[in-house]
Amino acid sequence: MLGARGGWQALRRCASLPRAVRLRVREALGAREPADAVRVQGWVRSVRSQKEVLFLHINDGSSLENLQVVADPSLEKRDLTFGSAVEVQGKLVKSPHKMQNMELQAETIHVVGPCDIWSFPLKMKERHPLEYVRQFPHLRCRNNTLGSLLRIRSEATAGIHSFFQDNGYVHIHTPIITSNDCEGAGELFQIETSSEAKESAEKTHFFNVPAFLTVSGQLHLEVMAGAFTHVFTFGPTFRAENSQSRRHLAEFYMVEAELSFTESLQDIMQVMEDLFKTVTSTVLSKCPRDVELFHKYIAPAQKTKDRLEQILKHKFMIISYSEAVEILKQAPQTFVFKPEWGCDLQTEHEKYLVKYCGEVPVFVVNYPYDLKPFYMRDNEDGPQHTVAAVDLLVPGVGELCGGSLREERLPFLESRLQRLGLTDAYQWYLDLRKFGSVPHGGFGMGFERYLQYILGVDNIKDVIPFPRFSHSCLL
């Protein structure tokens, strides 16, 4: 047994030994100088054993690029296979290869978690179609395409928060469980406890009133806009649309903002345009290789990168709903849904309008009064009665954002709610107009639809972390 003096001396000797610095793959690849003692952890993307040298490529999710590991063949182990989790220690040195700045000369390789390559559904150096990896929602994040997507989502999320915070907005966490349905926003998922589901129709509700998963945080944001001039929320929303189409999701993220003391729809449109351009510029600058993967291999024919770069340089176009309908009526093509004033614009109409305007984003403003929800501001025009509403249409997708000025005038709001039979349900909303009401407006943008557009992805289910396109893939 060591005495007190001997134990202390042993500790001092251990402390003097060089300690391996843990680096992420991205940090190792970006290092400017070699390092003698480095530790990197990740998953093996490829193994190549030669007579005199062993090559590994490992990745930890921090970068699309892998880190090359060069090792003596004696370090090879039976369970050192594609997909296995490893910890490698060694020296970070300049790589002789032009495609990589640094490589790791391994001194030790420890297999933390082995991988059965025969049953593992992802195969080494194989470019799996998105349709294939959708079958494995618990494993598909290990695919390069989904790895790039998740890094892009992360940077876009950070960019959205930075945009609003830099412009003085207060972030509000709006409820996910709510009793309001944001009238007209979509079909609802109703919430009930497991015991409630077994009881009769004459049951009492857990919250004493019917409760739903939120379809929008807008009405809650309007509450906060009575105390803060600029507010936003960014969270999950739910629509119970029984659709398996390429552009619908049951669960998605929504960016929503409200601005007080604004009487101009132009103010709302400017924030929408600035948000789009700022976040897109951030993604393009911080995730160039990840974005390139999508533009080069997933949607090469769409020339999405060139289109985005042009869009960022120019102002978005503005047309009225009435102008849009006239453009559609004069179109040389036949639509499934005949365009008529007073009818909602369908996806086929939206895509044609964008194409007609030169494949640039287009704001469509002033929609028919009877087409929009009660909270949108009456334009008091005629003979075609409209509200101060706006939709942003983008190439290949259609509607990306929707917003409006809100009806801040109590008599107008009371009259409309009474006609709709909603006065009792929205008495609290009327109260907002009684106590310090100001002109205000806001908008919402579907996050997944935004990603679908900037990446050129055809199926919106390929821009979410976990695909919920069928019951068998619901984790």
C-alpha cells in the first residue's frame, strides 16, 4: 500500500502526463495546427485494411465530412466494423490529401459499441434513396442526407431565434394544449385521458372543457401583444388532416409573430421577407456542404441554389387577390379547380402565379372577406368586400407564410362574432379590444415547408426528424 507521501508523488506524476484533448470531428478537420494528444469519438463510416496500414473514416454528426484515421494494422479488431462506435486517441497531423486538411494518426482504437453489419439496414458507401430510409425512423439519422438535414434544421432554428431577438422581439411559449381552435386553421386533435376514452359520451372533461392540440399560437400571441409590442413563438402545431400527400404533416413547427402599433400590411410583409432572407443567408453560409448535398443529389434539376441566390438579391413581388384571379382566368392552361373571385386559391393556382411572376416569391394581398377568419381586419371596401390579409407564395411549394392585420375595432369584431355565433366563446378576445387596444398584425410560417423550399425536397416528410407517414413508423 502506498503511504501518504508515495500516493501524492504518484498523483503528481500522473498529472504531468499529457492528457488527450477531446475534439469533435468538425473541430479536428478545421484545426490549423497539428496536436500530439487528441481523442475523437464517433461512428465508423468506412473501414479499409491494407497490408501496412489501416484506414478508418469516422463521423460524430458535427460535420458532413468524415475524419480519416490512419492506424497500424495491428490495431484492427474483429468488431471494428462499419457502424460501430469508437474512441480513437492519437496525433492530429496535416493530411497529404487535398480533400482533407487534417487526419488522425491513431495510437489506440477502442470499440465502444459494436455493430452487426449483416442486420444493420444501412450499408457502407451506399447511397440509400429517401424512400428506403423512411422505413427506419430510429436509424435514418445515421444516413448522410438526414444528418445534413438535421444540421440545417438546427442552424435555421438558431437563425430564426437570432432574427427575432436582434429585432427586439420577446419569445413567448404558447400552450400546446388549448381550448381554442383559432377558427378556420384546420382540423383538430382532441385530447382526452385514457379513462375518458372508455366512458360514455356524457363524460366530464379533464379540463372541464374540450381540449385540443394547438393548430396555431396566434391568439395567445395577441394576448401578449397587449403588453409587448413585438412577440414571437416557435413551436409544434398539429393538424388532423387525414392526408398522405407530399405537402401535409400532422405535426409540424410553426414560426409566428405579432406586431403592435402597426396599421400597414406592408410592415407585416417586410418582416416576412426579412425573416426569410436573413435565415436563408444564415443557412447557406453556415451549412454550405450540407445544403450542397441536397441541391446536388436530391433536387439537381431544380437549380435551387441559383434560384435562392437570385431571390436574396431582389424584392418580393406584390399582387392583389383580385389581380391573381384575373391572371388565372387568362391562363392558357386548364386548372382542376376553376378560378373564381371568392374562392380560395388552390396549390395549382399558387404555383402558376409564382411561375407567371418569374419564379420569384409573390405576396398576394386583400382576400375576400367571407374567405378568411373573423380576426382579420375589414378593409371596408366594395363592391368586392376584402380583408387586410396576405399570403407569401414561393416557387415549387405554393403558400409559405400567411398573415394579416388583426381587427382591433371592437364594434366590427363584435358584429362578426355575433353573426358567426362565437360571441360567448371569444368573450376574452373581445376584452382585448376593450382595454388599450391598438392596431396590430402578424403572420405564421411553416418551418418544414420553408425547409422543403430552400432544399428543393419533393416530399415534406423528408425534412422532419421522425417520419410519421404511416402508423408502422410512428415511434
